[in-house]
Amino acid sequence: MSRPGKQRSIERRVRRVATRLNLHLMIVDKPDALVRAHGGYMLREPGTMRIIFGNKDYPYCADIDEVEAFLEVYKETSS
């Protein structure tokens, strides 16, 4: 399987987990050089529109692996 196809499948899996936790996975539409180098994802609470992960240093600063790890911890603490 090629890397782009694998990336999309990871995004789908992470999106499903985020949705179950009532979060929204946001993916950058037009990445700048900084986002292309590392990142491209944020998590948002749909009700409040508050960004809860992925905007520490700059918008969309999290990569998909960081989002996945955050969701695992979030899932355990929200139970």
C-alpha cells in the first residue's frame, strides 16, 4: 500500500475515534511551509468550536500520530 493511501486510512480511523468522543478532526486545506514540514491537524469541540489540540505553536501544528495519541489519553480520562 502506498503512503498516501495509508495516510487516508489513518485519517479515517482517527476521525471515527474523534467522532465517538464528540470531537471534530480538522485537516488543513492550504498548508504553508511550516504545516507541510510537520503537522496539518487540529481537534475541535463541535458545540463550543474551541480548539482542544493542535494549535500550540501555530494552527494545525499536530501530525496524525500526535492526534491519535492525544485521543487515546482523552478517551481514558473522559471515561
